[in-house]
Amino acid sequence: MQTQQIVLAVVVAAILVVAGVAAVILLREEGPAEEKIVYYTTMAPSLMDSWLAENQTSAYIAWEPYASSSVVAGTGRVLMYSSEIMPQHPCCVVLAYDPFVEEDLGGGVTGQVLTLRFLKAHIDATEWVLDALADKDGANYTLLVDMAVQFTQRSSAVVEEAFDHVTYGYQMDAEFNDALEQFTQMYVDSGLVTNESLVNLGYANASVFVDDYVDESYLVAAEAIAPSPTILNPSDPIRLGYLAGDLHQIAQVVALNESAFGGTSIFEDYGLNVDALDPFLNGNAEMLGFKMGQVDIGYLGAPPAINKRVNDLTDTTIVAQANSEGSSLIVSVNSDVNSLEDLVGETVSTPGELSIQHLLLKIALNREGIAFVKG
Amino acid sequence: MSLTANTLVGLRKLVASRWRELALGTLSIVLFVCAWYVASWYLQETSSGLTPYVPSPRAVGEALWKSGSFLPGLDRYTMWDLMESSLTRVVLGFFVALVLAFPLGMFMGSSRIAEHMGKPLVEMFRPIPPLAWVPVFLLAFRAFWGPVAIVFLGAFFPILLNVMFGVKNVDPTLVDAARTLGAKKGNIFVKVVVPSVVPYLMTGVKIGLGVAWMCIVAAEYTGLSGGAGLGYYVMLSGTGSQYSYMYATMIVIGVLSILTAGVAGLLEQRFYKWSGMK
């Protein structure tokens, strides 16, 4: 009898708990009925197309080639390009570690000299990419696609589709700074960066911070750099950081390639020994690498660079742009979603609250009077 | 006497009987906070690069206070919302683990065949960190139940193994005595084995609850629905370098873990009293 009572008590308790939890879930209060909300969930871009295909999300926003992968697979279509949200918005940048730049390697070789040569190689590689993209029947385009396929582990169809939506460039102008200022201000508005932390760093506001964080003087000086017959840092390689499979950063892949340029890479042409590290999974991981002094120069998205510079005091400087635009909002090919308004009440995947894709989608939705809230 | 008065009397008795334990526990926490304060002060004074990562106890306290109404980086959420979401997942995952692990543990503990068949699978899957299962579980069980499944996985094995151990350690003298008195196999199982297993079950429950809370970060870090939880915000605040809020959230996880284990302990004591086992 006693055992039966025990079993009964446990069963009743379990039923009450499950019923209570179900009641909480079902009766959870929603926002005001008239408010338009799009919900988001965060995940790695590599998971997004499978979630979309499984109808667990109604859309996703990601950088290339993750956007084109579902378009080429026939499971997704583009609802909106990031260029439509903010034309020519900056995306990936080239970041230099300040202690590396200030380092004296002896023999007249300094970190600054190496950084300028690196940037010259970046400029040449970027212009090679632009020339290749301008002539799709040329041999260089085939070479570029091959390099991209190897780097991204995607098919040539995906890579070629992705190239059509990325703009490569290295210059930084007033619009570039304005966009970074807008991203910084969005961080301030959401509390991820505080005005107090900017002031503690010596900056009155986001605009002053960005003007200092972005240094165009390196690019200006790099334009005059000539090739070098010898390697200036044979035993102190530049430790290069970059993101895994990110097509935005193809310039460093081109600059490292030896076979495409007669046996020496563009970096070597400019007298550089560059050691490409194992790829980082995201910008935050790469910024941790900078903080730990394991990365000298890196390619990554501008927003994590900004966040970690301000909050973690990671001593870095943005010395060049790597690309602009190159992200897309993808919906299922069969879905009824034809506008941002159609996403109201639905769930969208983003790479995370700190990513540029998340910020851009938030801008686009807020413009339509739609709130963007974690689901 | 009213329920409130009874509770107050109970609490007074608890404090009176365990004041040394409470005093020493409080002292250790105070010493820890003092050491933490000294460390953050030292890092700040020496302008160490680690300063942002070790906010002062006061900064964390302020973050904890403010989190009741605002969370950096997570619009329209407060710490209360995070607690609600995570408690839901932990309670659901834990109870599913309990409902499955208890009978399975009883079966594997009392049947050699079941034990020999089940043990290799248990030993194979037990050491795999729950984080490794996240993409698979999220796709298999969908966005709400995927995180619950991660919590379930964390709580399942401690309960299963403790119940199994409990069955195998039932005093054979009691079994013999029951058999001598004419009890059949079923009666022996229900009236001797099950009550003997309860202390082991409760040990497994308390460990399982702790592991369930440990899994909440892995469970919530990606792709979930049902609201952001404590684990999600630990990841977001860390990624966003809001370390005061990150530590504040970790403290909340710790406190909730202690409270849920405490509830389990109280239920255990009530059970023993009611069944006359103590």
C-alpha cells in the first residue's frame, strides 16, 4: 500500500509539473496585438539552409557563400540583398595588431614596414580579383573560381553565384566611416557598447572613435611600396588570421597562392613571409586571437572588431577594407514571403546579435516599423 | 498553527541546528568575494590587459540589479524572462530524464541480460559532451524540444547509474527475509528493492539536477525557440564583452541550481519521514 502511494505521489507530481510548464508556455503573454514583430534565432551560417529546408525558420540572413548555397541548391531564393538595405555597406576589413605594428625586428625591419608591404599585397590581390571578375571568359576568372572552391569547400556554381553579389575593394572613404559609426551607435543603443566605455578610451562619441580606429594613412603609404627581391622577415612570419570559408576574404587567398603566379605568391613578391593560421570560426574568436597576441594581421567583419576594441581593449587598427556588401536575406523557394512585412510573426536565422548581417536586417525591419526580437 | 507560522518555526529550527554549517558557508562566500575584489582591484591598478575580463564584485552586483529590467544586446528581455525560459527547459528535461532513467535503471540493475546489453551503450554515450549533440538534436527534435533533449541527456545518466547501483546494492538479507516470509518476486521487488533504491535515486536526482543546469549553456546556445534563456545570455554577453552581465547570469544559474537541488533534498527528507525510513 505504501509503495503504491509512493508511485501515485510521484506520478501526480510529474503530471502537475508538466501541466504547469505547459500552461506557462501556452499562456505566455505576447506583445501588444498591433505591434509588428519578426523573431530571430541565432546559429552558425552552415546550419541555416538546412533549418530553412526543414521549415524551422522562414528565412535566414548570411554572408556569401552561405546565401548562394541554398539558391543554387534550389531550396532558397533571395528576398533582399544587403546592398538594398545599405548600398556599399562595409563588411570585412583588414585589421592590424598595434603591438605588432610597433615592433622592431631589427635590421631596419619593423612591424610598420611589414604592415605596409602586406597592404600593398592586399591591394594587388584585390585588383587581380576585380580584373578576374570583370572578364568571366578569361583564364584568371577560372583560376579565381578554383581558388574559391578550394577555400570555401563549395561547388563552382555556388562560388560563381556568390561572386556576383560581393563587391571587393580596399579603400576607405567617408561613407565607410559613416557606416561604421552607424554600427557603433547601434551597439551603444543596444547596450553592447556604452558611452562610458568610449569615454574611458578617450573618445567623446562613436564618431570620434571610428575616425581614430580607421587609419587610412597606411593605405596611402602602401601605394608607393615596390616589390622586394628578398624576404624581409624569414624567421618572423606575419601571423595571418581569417574566417573559415568566408568568400569576402578571398584577397588573402589570392595573395597566398603560389602556383597561380609562377611559383611565388604576391606576399613573397613584396618580401613577406606570411603564415596563414588555422581559420577562425567567427570574428569574435579571431579578436580573441588578437587579444592573446597570436594574430598580427587579420581579415574579419568590422562589427566584432569594433566591439572588442572598445570592450576588451584589444589594441588593433582598421587599415583597409576587404569587401563591401555580399550578404543576403534568403527565404524558401516555395514560400509566400515576398516582403519584410510577410515575415511578421515568423522566425529568421541570423549569425548573432553582434554580426553585421543581424545589424543590417534590424535596420531594414526597423525602417518598416517592425521590431526584431529574440524568439 | 498557520502555514506561515509553521514555516518560520521550521526555519528557526533549521538555523538553530545547523548554524555552524551556515556560518562556515557564509564565511567561505565572503572570503571568496574579498579575494575577487582584491584581484579586480589589482588588475585595474596595474592596467592589466585582463581588467575587462574580471569586473569587480560591485560591477557584477550592479549588473545583477539592472538585469531585472534591461539586458545589453537582448532587446525586450530581462533576467526574469531568462529564468523563466531556462527553468522551463531544465524542469522538462529533468522530469523526462527521471521518468525514463528510473525504470530503466531498476531494470538494468535487476537483470543481468539488461545490464550486459545496456552498459556498453551507456559507457559509450555518457562521456560525450552534450554540446556535441546540439546540431543533431535541434534538427531532430526541433527548436523547442532540442534544448530540452540536451538537458535530458545531461540528467539522464547520473539518475540511471545511481538507480542501477542502488538495485545491485540492496541488502540480500532483506531479500532473503522477505522470501522466507513467503513473499513472491513481485512483492520483493516492490516492497524491498524499490524503497532500498530511493536513497540512491535521490543522489542521482541531485547530481542530475546539477548536470542539467551545467548543460543549459550548451542547450541554449543556438537555434532555439521558446525564448532566450540564461545559457543563451551567458554566451551572448560573453561574446559582446559584457562580462559583468555574464558573471551575473552565471551567478543566477548557480543559485537556481542550488535552489532546485534544495527542493529535491527537502522532498527527500519529507519522503523519509513519511515512510518511516528515518
